[in-house]
Amino acid sequence: MPSALQHTTPSDAGSSRWHLQTARLTIRPFQVVDITAEYVAALNDAAVVRYTEARHQHWDYGKAVAYVRSWNGPERSVLLGMFRR
């Protein structure tokens, strides 16, 4: 299955959103609804974040939400996530 690049502009945001899909993966904007207990646990796992700036603090749900919202606002860069299909 070839990759498909889709462009949509949601009415609640000022920036464009991009989605890239392959047979096994989807790359799309990372959203607050994507933050799970497992995700927060991974942010606090030294082996997972050892080469990232996330390693310098302890994460909880509230900090993760604030971080995602800070990146995905209008006139901002978009924080992307990679998800298994």
C-alpha cells in the first residue's frame, strides 16, 4: 500500500494539519487525547527519554497536557506523533 498524504484544515485551529499513512503507521498531530497513563510513564522512563530534553523533569498528566497545548496552538509549530495502525 503506498503512502497517502492528506491535508485538512479543522475549523477550531488556525494551522493546517497533515496526516501521513502507510500500511503500518500514521503520522499526525499529537493531541491531548493521545496522552495516556502509559505515555506519561514512558516520559518518566530514563531509558526511553535518555537522549531527549524530557529527561530533565518529572512528568505528570498536567505537564504533558500543557506541553502538547503549547505546541499545537494557532500560529505555532505542530507536534507530531507516530501511531501504529
